[in-house]
Amino acid sequence: MSTFAGLSALGQIAMNAPDVERAKEFYRDTLGIPFLFGAPGMAFFDLGGVRLMLAKPESPEHDHPGSILYFRVPDIQEAHAALTDRGVSFEAPPGLVADMGSYELWMAFFRDSEANLLALMAERAK
């Protein structure tokens, strides 16, 4: 009988990066995400204990945009301003997405150097 209880945590996220060096500079220098290590055609970062792998697509069927990464920030206006100052172009200013009762959910979307969609998200107490 199996003792497997189920899945509960992410260990690694993979994002396509046709130009890994350009993407490494964007995630490390522009977004300020801690760089862990590199391997041929790959770069790894630490997202609060979850490893982010940027890699060249292995084959044509794997060459597609990645999932949207939502970066939790305490102050979305401050994060938006700081990233804008670093050259990040947002699709729109931060906006209210939903009233969740005890808090408001705010988001702002932008693209990385490889055209993957990313977002800032903040939960503002009412």
C-alpha cells in the first residue's frame, strides 16, 4: 500500500528562453531575482525556495510561451515604479482585479526579454 499523500509544493518552474544569456540578465539584473547557477543552455534562479529554470526549448513542440508567473509584492505601486525605472514596459498600470472581501487583489502585467508574460500581484488589506 502506498503512503503517498499527494502533491503540495513546487520545486522548479521551467520557462522557455530562446536567448538564455539575455534572459539571465533580465531576471538577474532587471528583476533582481537571485541567480543560482548556470548550465549549458540554462540559467537557474531562486524564487523564495522554488527554483526557476530558464532554458532553450528542446524541440519545436516545446517552443511556446510559458505559464504566467505572478510575483507577489507587498506594494504594487512601488514595485511597478522600480521596475519601470529599470526599463520594464508594463501592458497597463497596476489595477484592481477583484474585491476579495477582506482584501483587494491588484495586478500589473509585463513581458520578459523573451516575450513571456509575467505579472506583479499584491493583496491590499481593506
